[in-house]
Amino acid sequence: MTNLFSIFEPSSSIINLSINWFSTFLGLMFLPFIYWISPSRWSLMWSKITMTLHNEFKTLLTSSHTGTSLFFISLFTLIIFNNSLGLFPYLFTSSSHLVMTLSLSLPLWVTLMIFGWINHTQHMFAHLVPQSTPPLLMPFMVLIETISNIIRPGTLAVRLAANMIAGHLLLTLLGNTGSSLSLSILFILMVSQILLLILESAVAIIQSYVFTILSTLYTSEIN
């Protein structure tokens, strides 16, 4: 199992400095496109995506926190760039590690909890017991809601990391068997690899959207 997951280890280094995590910042290379005098098709497409996300997040968040949607759009941009860049050869996928995903979900959850318990204490207590709950089940509902609230950052992090590493692992395992196959089976393998790559591209977009939309829903519950 150690050799199986060794390809995902951030172990390559130059002058005792790990360079795999530098791929996290490669998404910044796309930023100069927005400063062109004549907008490119890429910048127009990305502006359309951000406006669509802004309108969707705005309906979930309250009007008193209008700038919050910009934060979640930035979070979506960071995750989708990391997920997509990881599909290129010899590029490290930082979003497939819990170190990266927990660094995104845990501070967000802790911030929401501190904000909610300080500013909306009664609402946070009321949220532990759903409406129309029988009095006999109230202690159990408080326990269940507390546990489900505590594991939220873990579920966000594990969902993103597991979906990223599963597809990459399958692509790698299939690619490593190519040298020992005949030409006829190798053609089938190449077609299946292309189809899996298309599927992984869709998964990269969907998982970044799921992570962001769930974070937005958790924020709307606090507000």
C-alpha cells in the first residue's frame, strides 16, 4: 500500500525545498488575463462563470453580508484550479491531500462557529433541536446535531480529497499496465484512459462546486 500511494507523496525536492506544493500557486498565472485592454475569450468566459456563481451564492446568503459571495467565488477558483492542474502530467494535485483540504474547511468552520455562538447564541441553541421534535427525543437530537455539526469540516475535506485521489489513482494504475499489453488491448486502454480523463475533468469541476456550495449553506445557517 505504501508503494501504491507513493506517487502522490510530495517528495521531490531541489536544494532541500519541496517543489510539489508550488503547483498550488500555478493558478495565479491565469490572473493577468483580466488586465488585458481587450478581453480574451478566457476572461469573458470566467467573468460569466463568476457572475453566475455570485447570483447563486447571493440567493443563499443574507443581504447584510453582500461581500461574502466574493470570498466563496475565490474559494471555488482556488479549488477548481488545483483540481484541473492536477490532471496534467507531472503536476502534483494538492487538493488530493487532507493537509490542503483541511486547511480550507477547518478554519472556515471554526470561524463560522465563533461568529455564530457570539452573535446568534439563541439561534445556535435552537438549531440543535429541529421543530416538532418530541420532548423524549430532544436529548438524542441535541447529541446527533452536535456530532453532525462537528464532523462537517472533516466531511468537506475527506470528500474532496477522496474524489481527487480515487480518479488519479485509477488513471495511474491503468497507465502503468500499458507496457505489458498487446497492441489491440493497448488501444482499448488508451480509449478508456481518455474517457476517464474526461470524467475526471467533470469531477474536478463538480467537487469544487460541491465544496463551495456546502460552505455557503453552512454560512447561511449561521446568518
